[in-house]
Amino acid sequence: MIVRQDSLYALWDITRECNFNCSYCCSPRKNSRSARISGRRLSEALGENGKNWTIHISGGEPFLYPGFIEICRELTKEFQIKVNSNLSLNSEVVEFSNSINPSRVELIETSLHIEERERLGNLEDFIRNVLLLKSRGFKVGVKAVLHPAFIERFQGDRQYLESRGVKLFPKPFKGSYSGKIYPKAYPAQIKEFLLSNTPGNPFYPFCFKGINCRAGKTFIRINLDGVVTRCLDDSAVLGNINDGFRLKDAPAPCRSYRCSCFGYDLITRKPFGKSESNYNLFCHFLSNLKYMSIRRFLSRTFPFIRRKEDNLEKPYEPR
């Protein structure tokens, strides 16, 4: 998704709760702290800072959040929304399709998570929910994480879903597997495949440290507890939903080596002219070195991290 310069964009991490247990997921599945935020209060807080918001609701699994559909109903009175979901709560998906105006929903982005779908035996439910939403006029994007253990089966999964009327796109895996850091460790042909299937959306975040960025001015992150920060990587607090927040008056330099937001969509100018690619290559090296050093330290300090990585390295046997 492209972040337009004339719009305001809020990424709301509504919950960490998830009913899937994907082997490649590194996110915690329980909320360490979470304040209930009503759709009305969120609408009021955002409205004080402008009217052309898109609220991207992500998790965890958003449909697990109490009153989620009512929140969406309230938000879509004034704003556009985008929803990330695994579409596994069938009755809630049906209610959403009957209750929410599809013209107010920019995109429902869902991941296949084939490992979990086959374990739970509900792949057909996933296909039915995607087709239901599309038939009601919602724009639905379907992706599958291209984990190194699943690369060989991706084309077969894609062909099957397309035969059922669902178009499947690959999503790069970001993390450690077999001692390698992905997506950087993908072979050249897989990188080319990913890029050809995600036009205009680089599969690896660029480093823009020090480059002026509109995060905090036209883009914000809303955390579980309602605190509003500049972005995913910059935790500078702008306020909170309950007491109000204020956007920055102008773009400010990026403070992160690894951009987890929208990269080129948010910076005010392309950096460094002809030397841009060399600069990014250098920063990728620095950020990977920093990332690997931190992971090594944590894995030695907290043995459960090493056990989690060992489990990731077990090959998946397709059914």
C-alpha cells in the first residue's frame, strides 16, 4: 500500500492476541498491556488532527478484540480503514461483510498461513471467507509468507488457490533461519521473484537514518495502550488517544537504521543521488551487523530464544 502525501495514516496495533501458532512468527501472542479503546474516542482523537485519515488496524488478530466490528462501524463513519486479518473467525467475518460499507475499507489484507490452515483443517473456510468478502465488494489481498521451508510448495499452493478464484502473492520472510538473516539471504532468483510480485514495494527495508521523514507528521503508530508514537521504530511520544496527541509541524530526521514503516513513501526526498544504492548497501551491512550482534547476545542471555530458533530450523513436511 502506498502512503499518499495528501493523506494521514495511522497504524493501530489493536492487539497481540492471536489464535494461530505459526512456526515462523516471532511476535508475542499475548498483550503485556492493553487499554480498551473505543471507536468513538479514537475518531474524536484523530479528528482533532485532521479528517483524511486511513486507519490501518493490525495485530495479532484484530477480530479477537472485543467489539471490533462496532469499532470498524464507528471509524468508517468518517475515515477509511485497512484491516490485517487471518480471516479465521468465520461468524465475525460474515458479520463484518454484512455490517461495514466496503467503500470505506481500502483493503483487507490477509495471510494464508498454510501450515496452520492444514493443521486446523480449515483451508476451505479461508477460501470461502475471501470469496465472500470479494463478492460483497471488499478489496482483499491474499499473501503467503515465503518462509525458506515453504518455498518449494508455494507454486503448488498458488495454483490451487487460483483454481478456486483466489489470487495468492508471496510475502518475504523477515528473520533468522538456519543461521541466515532473511530476506537478505534469499537466492537471487527468489529475490527477483519477490520483486516481480510486489511492484513498487521493496522487499527489504532501506536505511534512511538522518533523512527527513514525514513519520509523526502524516504517519503515526497507535500502541496497545493508546500511546501515539512517531512510527514503528521511533518511539518518540506524540501523546495518547485518551488525552489527545499533536502531530509534528514538519518532517524530521529518521532515527532508525532499519525502517519498518513505508520507507520511500515517507521520506521527503531521495537520498544521496547516484550514491544512494551504495549508501543503502553500507547501511544494510551496519544494520545486519547490529541485528546479529543483538540476537547473539540475547540468545546467550535468554536460552529460550535459542530454542525458538532451533525449532524454526526443523523442516516442514507438507501433508
